[in-house]
Amino acid sequence: MTRRRLSGAQRRDQLLDVARDIVAADGYTALTVDRIARTAGVTRAVVYQQFTDLEGLTTALLDRESAIAFAGMGSVERARDIDELGRGILAYLHAAPTSWRIILRPPEGAPPEARVRIELGRAYARTVAARPLRLDPDGPAARILLASIEELARLHLEDPEAHPEEVVLEYLTSLIDWATERASRP
């Protein structure tokens, strides 16, 4: 069987996919150039050609996973009602479940840059969610709402049978109703 040669961009994506899967399964501390190369079926030199070093690969992985998260949140930004908002959240969770598991429950050994990016993402998510709901994105209602949405997302990704979409949407609707009612009080 002959193996098809990958372009540079395809190889880069392959190596980032391998790195993402290693991080999701065993944490950042398990991420090594040797393991990435072995899992991808390439030499260490191929990994170094693409990323220079492990730090470069980790930065590229964080860049890509952040872009995935921001792209998904952008689609939710256009939601016209609560149901569309909830279904949009579920759609982008399902589009990249491994990426979202890493973002929603950062694995052991996550570099400080991962935490910084997650916090930037949370601030953006609060802004996106707060706008149509007329909430202060830095206020307690928006922060509690986002924390609850994150937990619902984690539960759904970890066990979709125990926490199906319709149940997630019911909770989301109740949480949004609570947040908007609470924020409207003087």
C-alpha cells in the first residue's frame, strides 16, 4: 500500500489534530515531539520542520482551537431568539467536540497562555450573550449565565444521552429567563 504524500498545510493540520487528541486524552504534560511524531507516523524532523519546537506547536494549537471557538461564537451572535441561540451553541459544540472539551475543561499542565485565551473567550462570550439579552457583560447575571452554559455544555459533551439537547435547551431557556429578570431589578 502506498501512502499519499501530504502537502505542508495538510501535514500541519495532521500534526495539530494529533496534538489536540493527545492533549484531550492525557493533558498537556503528555505532549512531546516524540509522541506527536510517533502517533502521526512521521519523524521528529517533520514535526520540527512544521513548528520549530514544542512551544511553537503548542502556540499553533492554541491559535487554532481559539479560532474554532471564536468562529462558533460568531455564529451564535446572529441568533434572533433563545431557541436559536441554544441550537447555535449546540451546533458549534458538535462541530468540534474535542476542541470544546479542551476549552471547557483545560487538561492538566495547560500552559499559562491557554488560560489567558480561555478568559478572553469567556469575555467575548459574555459580550455576545449579553447584547441581545441587554445584560451587563461584566455583571453577575452574565457571569453566572456563562458559567451555567459552560457546565451544561460540559455535561452534554461528556454524556449526551444523560443530558440530551432538549434538556440542555430547557435549562438554557430557564437560565436566560432568570438572568434577564434578575438583571432588570434595580
